[in-house]
Amino acid sequence: MSPLIMVVEDETILGDSICTYLEHHGYSTVVARSGEDGLRLAEEGNPDVALVDIRLPGLDGLSALRKLRDVSAGTEVIMMTAHASVASAVDAMKAGAFDYLTKPLDLDEVRVVVDKALAHQRMRRELNYLKAREETGGHTAAIVGESQPIRVLRQQIDRIAALEFVFVPHLAQHGNQVDGINIIDVLGPRMAVQLPGLSERLMIPRKAQQVPHP
């Protein structure tokens, strides 16, 4: 699914131009003409990134930014303005904006900043996932038993958590399907690679519910 970008801009031509450009480059977009409309759309659709003009009719951009943190906390917000100043940039950053763009906009620059915001969002989600897993003791806590082989298995799963990829050369039939799932889960956003044979490589997402046996 393509990232959803919300554009909050009361200038119709500019707002539509931004949306058309981003859609041409593979994003999904939605446009709002006021801060109030933007908040409603954000609550309904949870956009990945919001481009918000500072000067809006009714609810101004900075106020909309602050309220966005409540209705769609995961949305990265990029502010836009034709009246740039150090003070307004500082205010936007303090209110939680990811970045700040000055009009007239360079649409290529807009796309670059949007991509950076999406990368930052992915990193935030990964860190939150890892933090939550660490606080609950990780998935190794679900492995029952205190025998020496079980303790070794837990240690091995903990060690591989820092690796980019894990090579699982073989998954036997006696209960190792559970082991495989725990190995994948502990990786968080990374991937596990099963190598049942030299001629076959299977990429297994961490969210996979079942691990095929060779």
C-alpha cells in the first residue's frame, strides 16, 4: 500500500498541484482546505505525512499541528509557509513538526522531505516495537522450560536480534516450527532467511505465522 500524504492548503491550485505531483510519484493523497478539515481527515484516515500551511483560514497551521498530535500521533507533519522566519520555524519544531518548507515550493524538494519523513516514521515505529518487546521480556519469555538446550536456545535467539539477517539452515520436525517463529519474531522489523538447501532461498517476514519445513 502506498503512503498516504495529506495536504492542508487553502490555495486550491497549489494544494492540487502538490497532490498531482505526489500521486505521479506513487503516493496516495488527500487534500484539506482548512485546519478543521485537515483534523477531520486525519482522524478518519491517519495519514503517514501531513503537509500543513501555517496560514490557514479559521484554525491556523500551528494550532492544527498541535491538535494533530492528539488525533493522529503517528503522522509526520511538515509545515509550509510563504512568511518564513526563525521564530515561526522554532515554534513549528517545538510543536512537533518534522520539517519546514518555504514557499514558493520546489516540488522535487517536497518529495525529498516527504521521503525523509517516511523514513523517520519507519525508524520510530521500529524503535517503539523493540522498546515494547524489551519491556515485556521479548518473545523468548514464551519458550517454556529450563533445561540446558532451552537455555541455549534462548541465548541464541537473543544474540541474533542485532543481526541484519539470520540464516536458519534447517528446521527439523520435532517442535522446531515454534523455534522458527520465535526466531523470526525476535528480529522485529528485520527478516529471517531459511536455507533448506543451497539451491533454494526463502525470505520469511517476521510476521509470518507459519514457517515451512524443507
